Amino acid sequence: MGQLSGLVRDITDDEIDRYHRDGAVLLKGVIGPEWIEVLAEGLEHANNHPDGMSAGVAEPLRIDQFPASHSPLLKQFLDQSPVAEIVGTVLNAPVRFYMDQMFYKPAGKISPSSWHQDTCYYNVQGHQLARAWICADPTPRNASLEVVRGSHLWNVTYRPPVGMDPADDPEAAQALEDDFAAGKILIGREAHEHWTYFDSFLDPGLPQLPDIEAAKDSFDIMGWDYQPGDVILFHGDILHAALGGAELPHPRRSHASLWAGPDVTYLKRRSQAIPDPLPLYDYTPENGQSLGEFPEVFPIAWAPED
Ligand SMILES: O=C(O)CCC(=O)C(=O)O
């Protein structure tokens, strides 16, 4: 493995403007090949060491929550690669790491990831939630990410398309409603031991996602051919998906990390589908508290120079 480099090139003002205007931008060639080797090995390690949060959503797709917590090379990637700097440069703000995910799609017919927003799955909100999507493998547009341009500014939180439907189990749903009304968070610490997407509550109070796939021409969709070293940076509220069905001779191994700028605050959501970061369960965060109030859990990962 060669020497580990910093940011390969500067992020341009035009790229920063496009992120804020469109809600997503492809940053071409910003991460060096030696970091992609670290990423690839880190993803292989996570894939070979499933834990209680490695949900086989629909085999052979593997999605891991917080994979860097059990893959030392992924942790190194998050701590030392230029990812935090890239996010902080685009936000022009200090950034804190919130969580990461692995989407491991084996060679052959690539599974889709259906349309969704990210932030409605988590107990956080803010305009400065940004997601860095980085793939260890070349990925043509028909297997990489697509987004609905500008949907980060629609000011709507859609219902995540996962979870227990209250219509199927009204009693269990009422118990969850009661817990929520009593100020409890719905997904506890134990979820880090055993968790699936279907443990959450399909919040009927949130609007259902539009059927984007069925009416694709009605939406302004952006997507990109992706090469390792690129970063697709997108806003936490943007609608996005990955197409399925493309045949690839190699796996399509992606890592997505979620980063928070200063305006990001804690928010208990009925639609929470992903557990809070494990160390946060040692605290009792209240709605509206800034993540910066928990510096042991969310230290500043990168900050612009004054
Ligand atoms: O890589 C994928 O297939 C999906 C990624 C995604 O939905 C995300 O990072 O939020």
C-alpha cells in the first residue's frame, strides 16, 4: 500500500455551489487510490464479519449499520482519509461524524436500493447533514446513485418505506405510540446487538413517498457514472435511489458516511429506523440539543481554518 495521501485536488466553488443548489454533486477524483485500497479491505472485513446489525434485507444485498465500529480499516478511512475535510469544505463548517453504512452488492445482477430520504430514519435533523457515498468499484450510472435534483429543499419529511405497519398490529402500534408520547426513543441500545429494518414503526403521520420509479419522466433526476476516487456528496434530505438489474462482473461495494455541521440537532422521531450511535445511549439527549453538546460522542472531525 502506498503512502496515504490527503485531498487529491481542491474542491471548486462551482462544485460547492452545485451541492447547495442541486442537493448532490459528483466530486471527481478527490480521494487517492491508496485510500480506496483501505476502503475495499475495510468493506471486505465488514462483509466477512457480520454483526447483529448486518441485515440481509433481500439476499444477496448486505447492508451493515455502523460498519466502521467493527472494521478497523473502515475506522481508519473515516478518521484519516480526506472525507471529513471534503464534507467540511463543502459545508464551510466544522463537521462531526454521525454514522456510516455499508451496501455490499455481490457480482452479477446488482440489487436496487429503492427511493428514500435518509434523515427520516435517524434521530437528527438539520440542513448541514451531508452524506459521502464512496464506492470501492467502478460503477456505471445504472448501478450507482440517482437523486431528485433539488428535493433537499422541498421541506417535507417522507415516511421511510420500512417498519411495522400499524394496520397489521394495532396493539403493538399503540404501545409504541404510548412509549413515544412518554418521551422514549423507540429503538434502544439493544438494537446494536440485534436489529432489522422491520423493527421500526411505519409512521402513518408522515406522507408516503411519491412513486418516483413509476413516473420518472416527471422528476428531474441526476445520476453519474462513478469511478473509485470520486465522492458523491448529497444532502441528508434529498430523495435518492440506486438502480438495480445491471450485470457487473465484480461486486459493487459502497460505503456511505453521514456527517453533521453545526446546525444539526437531536430529534426523537417516530419513524426512527436506525439506532442512535451506541455511545449516545450513555446520555439522555433532548429534542433540539445540538450534537456539539455531546463532544465525547461527536468530536469535531474537521474544521476550516479561521
Ligand atoms: O449504495 C446504495 O445502493 C444505496 C446508498 C444509499 O441509499 C445511501 O447511502 O443512503
